Amino acid sequence: MSSQKIQRLLEPPDISAAHRSALEYLNSSFAHIDDLDGVDKVLSQTKARSSELQRQLSESQQSIDSLVTKTRVAALANLDTARGLAEDRETIENEMTYLSHELISSISPSKSESNPTLLEDIETMHRILKELESVRAYVAVIERTLTLSEGALAQLRGTPSPLSKSSTSEYNRLSAFVDNVIQTCDSVQDIGSVEQPLHLVTFVRRIRDKTWSDIKGILSAKLNIALENLQWPMAVDYPAASVHDRESFESAFKDSILLQEIGENTEGLTNQLEISSQGLYPLETFAHAISLRFKYHFETERETNRLDKPEWYLSHIMNVAHDHRPFMDNVVQRLLLGTKFQRVNAWQNYVTLLVPILERKLRRTVPTLLSHPALLAHTVYQALIFDSNMRELGYEFVVGAEAKKAGEKGGISSVILCQKEWFDAWLEGEKKFAEDQYHEIISSSDAWVIVDDNSNDSDEYKLSHSIAELKATNSARRIKALVEQVTDRYSPLPSFAHRTRFLIHVQLPILEQYHSRVSSSLDAFETLSSALVRAVPGALGVEGSKTDSRKLTGGVEGSQRLCKALLSARYVESAMQRWGEEEFFLELWMEIDHRAALRTRAEMHPSLPNSADHQSSKSDAPECTIFEELITQYAKLASRAEDMLVSQVCGETETALKPHFVAISSPRDGSDAQNADNGIAVPPSLLPSIALLSAHLNFLRNTLPTAVTTHVYRRIATHISEHILQREVLFRPGLTRGQFRTRLAWEQARSVHAESELWAETCQVALRTSRARAEGPWARLLVAGRLLGASRQEVDRAVKEVLGGQGDSWEDALDAVTSLGSGGLGKEEVKTVLRLRDDL
């Protein structure tokens, strides 16, 4: 029964509902008055019904009270049971929670600071057990390896000489055991890799290698005792040694060689043999004694250990190699006969073992020299000299396969040169030294003084130097010497890449700067020669801004300044042409052209030629030299200086001729008649210009080489003669053309003739040359003058041939008069000249 039903049954009776029910019953039973007759019967039934209901109510009340009491007792009992069950449930939940936590692994990220589970404890102990088993096996391997190693050493110590293959049986067992360990470890997956092998493998390999080294040491100690008896490392006088000492030495030497043969035939010595492949075992013992002595003298605090004297320890090793060569060639080489190494050159192998001593010394020394460029350069230079001297002795340095293909020669200098930081420091020091030398040369007081090398009269000098090189400025000669000094500094470099860097960063900038200096001097000269004079630093021989520009650029002094620039440029140009044909630069340029990296670097430098532009169609070799671009630049600079010199002399001469041209265009006076009477047809107004030209030519003859002087003279004379021909003959002021043309008087014609001859004679005297050479550039003027000054009878045939003849016979007719033929004059020009005569 539900609680709601129980609550409803316990509720008291509803009186209003009872009244309503009774009323409804009465209304239904007594609807008419006639129904009242049965009211008594109904009343009695009702009273009986009421009594029955009252009895049932009483019984129901008793049953309810009894049931409520029982229910309350049962509820209390059930409540106690529920409380007990709740407590049991809570206990069970707590236990379940605890057990759940116990089941979570200690390595779970959601659980911290908790003990491992039983299963994990069991797994951990199982793993530790396996690790202990592995450690036991690991230690057993190490113990076995060490035991075999000690046995191998003990066996060799007890083996008498001579040595045999059975003397290393214990070592063979060690080697086989190590190989077995290595193979076993390699077969295990996910344990080791080629990049990072097991430490056990590395350890047993080290024990094996150390055992072999100790075996070598045992025999080396015996050989050392024999060598001490021979006074090693002093020069060995082998025939003078006692028979016992020689026998002891030879026995120890053969044992050591036999050990090396056994080692090469023993499996597993690959690494060790790679280390020892640099030399024979007995020769390593020889070199060890030299190394100890080297350390005593050059790696301690003794006075012989000086940073500024690298030649001391280099010459020490060289002397050792030289002094021991007879012993190596006559004794050691003989002992190698009949062995596996009979083809090995004993002295070469011995020197190869001495080279690492110097390499170790350089690696320790060079870092302290980086802050001292002079000492670093001296050390590098001495190392290069050592390499060169050793090659002269016949020694070939060991180089790698790739370096050998590239043509590298190796040497101890590569220890420094192959370290980029060290090489860059040395290169920077050399560059700074060269720049300082350059500035000192340019800034010296006699930098632009022209000197002559005629004092050197040796035949070798004359054969090796052209005439163009006999005269130059001090600066040009010193620049040439500086560039050659730089060449001497880097020519011994074994690497073409290093040579190229030295050429680009040290040598070419010197030539470029000197070119710029001479060019700026010519710029300054042009500026001083112009109307707007301003001070320009760098002019040749110009100091200060208050100097009179006319004194600096006029007369012989101006020509002298231009000659300095011309000679300087020509001298350096000639030197570069000769350098470019030298074997060193030809070989370097060939390598630059053949190697892509060097060719790319060269193409990026503006002062080096582009080999592709000078490539021969029939050959891969470039047709130009390495200095071709700079030669072209210096040639242009020299041509510019020459043009300025010609312009300078011609300009001054033409300026000096202006009064003369004014004088000859003025009306004639009695002086001409007087000159004619006296036989003098040259006016005084011409003398200043002739004197000026004579002074210039005399200076050029004394200053410039003969070939250059001749070339410059021809240009000057040709220009001046053409100027005089135009102004004084062909287009002379005061003369008219046409039907009423005016002609030259006889005195004027003779004057022109005399002037032209005087110009040629003056040049001949100034240049101290033959008449024919002097007349060459003046031919046009001389022919015109001689045609005007000749008598009528002399020119009659020439007049007929020129004015009325046909063909080229007129030139022959002119030659009879002028001795120069037409002299370069055209037929129309000859006609014009002849028409100026007043007798035609």
C-alpha cells in the first residue's frame, strides 16, 4: 500500500459529505408523502446499519493502531539495517577507490609521487636482472680483451730475436676476439649504428690498437738502444761503429720491419695501418729521437725558441734531413732489400716523418703571430723557402689525391696557407706593407727625377733591357722593383688560388694606383695650362698653390714634367709586357683561364683581361697576357702624355711664330734690301721660335730614349712645318689669288727658302742626327722653300712638267730641284707654290 493511500485512510470522516449523502437518500426514498409509511422500517434499518458500521469502525481502528505499531517497529528495524548497509557501502567505495589508485602505473602522467605497482616492480626487477646479466657479459668481454692484450705483450717480451709470425700468435687471438665482438654487436638491431657505434666496440678497438702500439714500443725501445750506440741523432758514421753495435742495430731494425709486415697481413689492423702508413716502423723510431731534441731546443724556454727566428728550426730539420741522407741511402735502404718495403725510398719516408714536427710547431706558433704582420710574413716566407729547398734536395711532399689532381705541391707552408683566417691575415699584412712602400716611393723628394741606367754597361743587362727602359723616373723604377718584390713574395706559393688572390689584392692595386697618380698629374698639368688655374694636389713636382703656372707648364720645364709622365708610363708598360711573357705569369694566367672559380674571380676584376675576348679559335689558350688590360691602360696614358708633349711644344712654337708672321705680312722696308745685299734672308723675328724649338728638342734628346725622341720629333716637326707652310707659303697674308694675284718678291722667296732650311738644320743640330732624318718631317716645307728659292733655270723643267705635263714625270722633275721629290705635296699644291714666284 502506498503512503498516499494510507494517509487518505487515516483522515477523519467528512460530516458535510455525510449530510449530503443522507439528504440525497431521503430525497430519493421519500419523494412523496405516501412514502412516509415506510419510514419506521427505514429508520430501524438505518440504526442497525449505523451500529454495524460503528462496530466495524472500532475494529478497524484497533487494526490500524496495531498495524501502525508494527509498521513503526519494522521501519525502525529497516532504518537500522539501511544505516548499516550505508556504512558498508561507504566502506566498499573507499576500498574500491584505494584499489583503483593502486592499479594506476607509476609512469602514468596523471599520477605523481606514487609508488609503482606490483607488476611494475616485477618488471623493473626483471629488467635490472637483464642489465646485470649484460653488464656481466660486458665486463667479461673487457676482462677477456685485457687478458689477451697482456698475453700478447708478455709473449713478445719473451720472444728472442729474430722475430717470427708465431711471435704475435697471442695478438692474433686478440684481434680475432675483437672482430668477433664487433660482428656480434653489429648483428644486433637497434643497438648501434655506423654513425655512433657501441662504446664496447670502441673500447675493444682501442685496446687492440694500443696493444699493437705497445708491441711497437717494445721493439722501438730495443732499436733506440742500438741507435744510441751509433750516436743517433748525430750524423752516423756507420763504418766506424763496432761490429756488435752494427749487428744489434740491424737485428732490431729487421725485427721492426718484420713486425710491420706481420701487421699488414693481420686482419683488423686497417685503422692502425692507416695511421702508420706515413712511415716505416723503424724510421718512426728515428724520427721520435729527432722530435725529442726538437722539443728541447724549440718548444721550451731556451734561447733557441724565438718567434722572430723561424729559420732556426726550419734549417735545423733541413740540416737533419741532409746530414742523415747518406746513412739512409747507404745503410737503411740496404736493410730494406728483400723485405716487403724494398721499393720504399728510405730518405723520402724519413723526411715525411720529420715534416709533422714542423707542422706541429707552426700550428702552435702562428696564432700568436697574427697580431704581428711582419713576423707572420717572415714566417710564411721562410716556410716557402724551406719547401723550395726541400724540393731542390729531391723531396716530394705528400699531398691528397684531389690536391694532386689540382696541381698542388703541398709543403709545410700549406699549414698556414690552407687556414683561411691565417692566410687572410698574412695577405692583409702584405697588402699594407706594399701600400706603405708605394706611398713612401711616391712621397719621396726624388720620386719624379729622371735617371739613366747607362751606368750599367754589362752585356747581360743590355741584352735583357730594351732601349725604352734605359730612362725613367725614380718612382717608376721603384714601383717596378716593388712589383717584382711582391712577385718574389708570392711566386713560391704552391696554390694557384692563393697566387691569384695575391695578384688581385696586392700586386694589381699598386699598378692601378700608380696609373691613377700619373693620370692625375696630367690632369693637373692641363688645369695649370688652362685659363682658370687652380691648385691640384698630385701634380708632378708641384708643391704649393702659389707657384706661377706659366713657369710650371711653359718652356722646357713644362716639357720636362710631361716627359716624366711619359717615361713613367712607358717604363711600367714595358715592364708589364716583359712580366706577362715570364713563365710564372704565363702559367698563372693559363690556370686562371682553365679553372672556373679562378676565371670567375678574374672576370670580376676590371684590371684583368677577359680571356673570352682574347681566345684563339684554334686553341683553348688565351692569346693575351695577364697584364694585357693594364698594358692597354698605360699605353693610353703614355699616348696621352705624348700628345700633350707634342701639343705643348707645338703650341709654344706657334705662339713664338706669331710676331714673325706679323713681320712678314707688313710692308717691306729697306732692311730687306740690306739683308739681300748682305746675303741674309732670315728675319730676326724668326730666331726666338727657332731657339725655343731647339731648346725643346735638345731636352727631349737628352731625356727621352732615341726611339721615343724620334717619334715625338716627327710629330712635332710635321705639325710645325705644316703650320708654317700654311701661314707663310700657301696662305701667306698679303697675297691674293686670281687674275690680279700678287706674288712673292725674290727676297721673300729666298727668305722662305732660308727659313725652311734653317728649321731643318736647327733640328739636325739639336738632335745630333743625320741631315736626311732631320729633313724627313720638314719635307713639305723644304720642297716649297726650295721651289721658291731656286733659280729660273733650275725650275724650268719642273714648271713645264707640273703646269703642262702629263703623268708622274713631274715628281722626277721636282726631285732634280729639291732632292726630296714632291715631299708629300700634291700637284695642285706644287702649282700654287710655283705661281708665287715673281718670275713665272
